[in-house]
Amino acid sequence: MTIQEYAAALVRDIDLKPAELAASAREFARAMEEGISGRPSSLKMLPSYLSGPTGKEAGRVLAVDFGGTNVRILLAVLDGAGGIQVLARERFPLRDKSKDFTSEEAHADELFGYIARKVALLAPGGVEYPLGHTFSFPCEQDGVNTARLIHWTKEIKTSGVEGQDVNGLLVRALKAAGAEHVRPVAVINDTVGTLLAAAYAHPNVDIASICGTGHNSCYLEPRHPLTGGPMIVNMESGNFDGLPRTEWDERLDQASDRPGSQKAEKMISGRYLGELLGTILDSMAGLGLLKHAAGPRSTICGADLDALIAEGGAGPEIARIMRDSLGLGDLGPSDIEAIRGIARAIGRRSARAVAAGFAGALMRIDPDMERPHAIAIDGSLYERMPGYDAQIRAALSDVLGRGAERIRTILAKDGSGLGAAIAAAIASGGN
Ligand code: BGC
């Protein structure tokens, strides 16, 4: 077998065909119903205790956006007429050469202490600040201001956080940092933040999604069983288990920190796509189709994956990626094209898998597609991967036919931080 033959078969295998896509969307809608009714489901369907914003939220608030290995803090003013102005912002990593607050060796108190000290610097004393906290991991909530971390995702491992109320941890850390004038009043998922922020700027937003390092979507449930009224539900759709998987997905899953969990996220998100390509290349090397150059391969970064996926592209740049990122030597032009074809298939499947979830959610909230819908999306894959939005849209048409014409997809850049500011204003009664 040649590299080209192997790649062609793999590209066919990995693709989510229209019939598979439609079946996954129906399965997604079924899993939503099971989850929201409290029956076992791969969709956690976590209540946020928030519905859509009114636009009348007002006040000066702080927002902490903790989504992965970087944290952002915003100081913002909501004007009560649908406007938000950011007065100050700060962004810092939780991991660098001298420290890693995301490793198992680091403890909750160190992690939240570090964040609290940064917040204190942005919030001079003398005035009270309500704070909204976007915490982008699966949390059980029984109100808008408590959120117990169910488990870490995205390979973050800090000790002493799982099972704890992250709002409580932040309150304690702020007190220790001498910043008791900052009152954490709301904890939200980043998808929920994205929906809140996008609803400020656009009509008809009823689904929001993150397609970046991690993947997840939320939606506005019109009649939530807890309240009988509208509520945003964090589906934790990265854990959906109704997508057809290949042997490489199984292998990647088995080698991950938590085999069996976040199956969809491992097929979709930026944290894993490079690894999936690496897993495939390893099995090709195992079959003698490829030769690894010196040393073990490193995980390919998002920018390099995007460069492989883009049509055309500069030869020297692609050769560098093959050699330095993928650790491959001795490749002719048609071998390189075959490997780029595999990278494109991985990217395309990611977009179609995301769309299966959107279609499933739409089947639930508007089965006959009678109304216009806007889906707000943030994250590096959506923003930067060539063709990603077009592939989502094509997949929506595959499942929903003409109904897909009523759907708008919107890039909601940095919505999760702004959403935390809106949530803080809602929860502190500033509306
Ligand atoms: C988390 C979600 C989050 C998503 C995007 C996933 O790993 O489980 O809570 O929304 O990443 O950040």
C-alpha cells in the first residue's frame, strides 16, 4: 500500500457522511431530552440559573475568565441600555517556565490565590465590585453563585478543586488577598458567557458554542423543568458519545488522561486534533509507510494545523511543519499532499461533528424550523481554521435542508469574559 492509498481510505473512513450526521443529530436531541429529564445521558445538561439578558443590566463589575491555561480579568461598565465598556483588562498565563498552576502538584489555594491577587490589583478598594466568574469546566450548580467542579477537562489537573465550589474557593482567596470588597456573585460556563454577550449584540441568539482548545455548547431552553421558564443550559456537549468513532479515536482516547470521557471533544477540539493527526501518523509509521525523522514527534500546534489545512501554501513552510512539528523525513510532494488531505479530513469532521450538535439542539427547540436562529461561536478553531464555518453551514444544510437558511452563525469573539460581566450585573440586581 502507498501513503496515497492509505490516506484516501482514511479520508473516506473518517468523514461524517450525511446519513451519519443526521443520525448523530437525532441522537443528540434524544440525549438532551434524557439529560434534562434527569435520566442517564452523555449530555450533562447543567442548569445555569440564568436566562437571556434584558439589555438593561447596569453597573461597574469585574469579570474573571478562566478557561484553560490563560486567565483574563476585565473591569467593565454596563450602561443599562445594552452597552458594555471595558475599562481595564489583564491577561496572564497559569503556566510558564517558573510555575504551573494547572499541574497535579499545584493546589487549589495556590491557583485561586494567584488569580485573586491579580484581581485585587485591578480593583482598588473603597468601592464594592460584583464579580462574574467564567469557569469553563463542567460544574454542578444549584444557584447562579455556586458551582461544584465535577471533573477537570482539557488535561488540567490542579489538586483540590474537583468536587469543590469554585466560587467558594475564589471568595476565600480574595479574602486572603485583602480584596473582600470584590464579591463573586455569579459563576458561569464560557458557552453561557458567549450566549449572554452575543445576545447583547444580535437578535435571535439561542445557541452558543466554544470551538477552541475545548468544545462545548449551550442553548436557551424555553421551558426548563426546574422553573417552567426559560433557562440557559450548559449541555457539556464535549462529552456527547453518539458520534461514530474510528480506531484512531479509540487509541487517542485510551492514551488520554481520562479514557472514556469527553469523547466528542477528543474528535473536535484544538487540544486534541493535532494529537489525532499524530496518532494516525504513528500508525502509518508502524505500517512502514512513513519514516520518523530523528527524535519523537511533538504535538502539532493549531497554527501549523491550519497551515496544513489551507489550500496551497508555501512549500518551505509546509516542509518545516513536516520536519519539525510532525517529525517526518523523506517525503515527496504527493506524500505531503496525502498527509495534508488527512489533516483536512480531521478538520472537516470536527466542524461537521459540531454541527451535528447544533442540529440536534435545533430539532429540540424548533423542530419545524419556524423561527430564525443565531448561533454564537467563539474559539480558535472557529476563528482561524480555514473553511470551518463553511463546513458547519454545509453540515447544517445536510441535516436540516432548507431550514438551515434560517440559521446565522456568528463569531462571538471574547464573549465569555463579557458574558461574565453581564452575569455579575444580573446577579447583583443591577438591572
Ligand atoms: C469543558 C466545558 C467548556 C469547553 C470549552 C470543555 O472541556 O468541559 O465546560 O465549555 O471545554 O472551553
